[in-house]
Amino acid sequence: MTALEHPARADGPAQPSARIPFPLVDEVSRHCVQEEEPETVHIEVHLPGPLDRDRLTAAFGEALRRHPRVLMREAPGPWYRRRYEWELTAEPDVEVVSFPPAGPNALRDARTRALTSAPPLSLSPPVRLEVVADAGRAEGSEATDAVGLAAHRRARTPRTGGAKGTVLFLTINHTALDGPACLRVLATAAELYGGRDNSPAAPPVRPPEPPQPLTDTPSNWSPPARVAPGTPEPSPGNGLLVTELPLPHRPKGSPYTVNDQLMVTTALTITHWNREHGARPRPLRITMPVDDRPRDSTMPIGNGTRLVEVPFSIEELDAHGRQGDSVDMPALLRHTAARTRALKALPRPQLGRGAALLTAPVTPVTWRAGVTRGLRRAAASWTSTTLLSNIGRIPYALDFGEEAGRAHAVWFSAPARMPRGLTVTTASTAGRLHLALRWSRALLGHGDGAHVRDLFEHYLHTTETGTQPETGTETGP
């Protein structure tokens, strides 16, 4: 069973006694849980106005009931059971919505909790919604990390004076759910709260293209590059930095998408970072989640994305650092677009074919857990370089009515556990790109994250202009 084949769909009633086996993605994630780096997904939604506590609590509770697959907890069982199981519940086991005290560090503290404290799987639902009131846009658009080091204000980020708004923090246990599924639930809550239509906008229409075979693709028969260590910090866990950027320009009729520009930007950013830190050049592989689910009320709730890996050769990327050399940016974007289209079109299980064998229920699940963890450690050097999760244009208005208003910024962040140690997550709202960098503190420090952000911004600009940095050119502000 995959995450898309559960018996409790958004359009059907929840059965309190129903149990469903863990889908493949959920089981693998459950095997590899680490307390020091929780597998959480963080969603941060900024609204211009205030929300009423009682109305929001009621609306979100009703949204959970309308998407009953969210109301679940891990069912207990003996050590020799063949599967983990989700137990669906009629109502939440805990208060899901909370309102922490407002204050100058409220946003920072909420981000910290989103990275360090996962909702438990033993209580339904494995989701937490925190509402930070009186948060101005200026405060919410700062780049902060997870432990409260100084914020890096960005002069390019628009400010709105002293206007106060509200920030919603959704923290999700990624063993159970992913970000797009929970955003669907939040859109339902917005519609119930504000009484306004929050149906998903139609996706952009692109002319159909016949599937193209993968050609001129770098080999996957060598371990990919790792992100070079920066200045690791002694405490475990993840760091986080969020910032707002202009959407990259793309000439009309371009054969590539914004997603392809982000993919090239990520590859060039890591190549530059590794070169600065003396890492030997290696090919890159960037994991890209693909989500084919509908965004309306029939959307299957769970972990519904499949993962593909986009390769880049040394020669494609490393010319940026050689005196006198330059990369043909339009060609690199075209090649990347051809690869991503072909990889999306290939039929492939969510985590690849090997994972299906690991989760076959022929031995006790606790035995399979040990094997899975051992193979994960053994295959660490073959893990992709990083993960780029581009949510794209947020399809819902997230309109909470006249007083609270419509979301003007939405950030996501994906877990950043080693051996990758760095994830890049992007989304666009109100014509702006919202970038979240999340890293393992065993790999990078806060200053490293700020430098990676500056590199990312610089290379994103090169994808729209085709310009090249000269050797030694400053890329920071």
C-alpha cells in the first residue's frame, strides 16, 4: 500500500476503530527516527490581520474532521508484529491549536519548537498549530536560525511599518504526513473560518510534450558530492533561515520552468560552496520530490510525494570557478529541464524499488527496522547531495476573511538530517519567492547558512540574466 491508497479519504467518514498499515514511506521514516534531529516539516503562514481564538480553534478542528486521514495515531502492538499500523480516531487526542504569548522572540521561539519538538505519533493527530499574534511583517520576514542567534535583516525585504499581523506555525511529524497534505487541511480551515472560497487555483497550462528518453545524463555509478562542512555547532539538531526574494524572470516561451532555474541555482550554489571549502569536485545529485496529487478536497492525505534524483556532472557546473571559462546558462537550463521532465515521467515507486523489499511484511517489523538503519548507514556516501523541494505557487488563497486577510508569505522547511545535512525548500506567494534553508548543526553554523543564502540569491539572478560571476566576485550583500 502506498500513501495514496488509504481507505479513509477526505470525502469519507472516519471510522474510530479502523486501522491501516503504515505505507512504505511512513515505515521507512519510522525505522530511522532520531530524537536529536526530529523529522518535522514546518509551515509558516503570515497573515496581515488578527484571528479570533475560538473561531480558529473550531475551524481547524472541523477541518481535521473533514480530512479524517489526519486524525490518526500509531497503534500499539507486540514486538513480533509484521507491520506498524495507524489507528484512526473520531476526535483529536490533544489540543491541536495553541496561542503562545506574544513577544519580541515569539517567532524565533516558534521556529525553534518546529525544529526541535515533533508532535508524538502516539497521539492523534501528529500535527501542531501555533498562532503567534501581533507579529509584524518586518519581524516575520527576518532570517533567523533555530536557537536564537542574531537575526539577519534583509534590506531588500519589503517592510510595512508597524502593522501587526498573525503568523501560523504548522509543525508536522513527517513520519505521518507531508507539507502539501497539511496545507490542504489549512486551506479548508481558512474557508471555514473566513467564509470565503479557498479552492485551489488552476495549475498553469503548458502544452503537452511527448516523453523524451534520458540522454546525455551523468552516470550514477560514483558517489555524489557531499556538502562541505562549514563551522559545525556543538549542539545537535537543525538550524533554519528564511528569506523572501523576487521570483526569477523567465523569458516568454522558455523551454524551462522556474523549478529548473531553482534546480540549477541549487547546484551552482553547492558547487561554489564546496570549491570555497576545498572539497574535491564530484558530480552532484539533487533529490526532487514530485507530487501528482490533486489539490482539491479529494486530495489523498499522507506522505504522497515520490522522489527522483537529478544528476549534474562536474564539467557542467565547475566552469563557473575557472578563470576565463563560462557556462552556457541557457544550455544548462535546457539540459536540466529535459532531465526533470524525463525523470517526472518515469514510473517509479515513492522511494525506489529497493525500499519495497525492505518493507515487505515477511519478518517482524522490529527486525526490518534494524536492517533498514544499517543499510542507511552503509549507503550514506551514496545519498544524494541535497534535497530541493519546490512547492511552487501556493494554490490556495489562504484567505481568513476581512479582518485576518489573505496570506502574503508562506514558508516550508524539510528535515535536514545527515548525511545530506542541507535542504532547500521554496514556495511562491503574492509574486514573491519564499526560500527556507535548513541544515544539520553537525554540518553548518548560522553564519554558514547566511552565506549559502547569499550564494543562492546570486546564482538565482544568473539564471535569469545569463550573466556569470567573475573569479573573486563578492556574492554577499
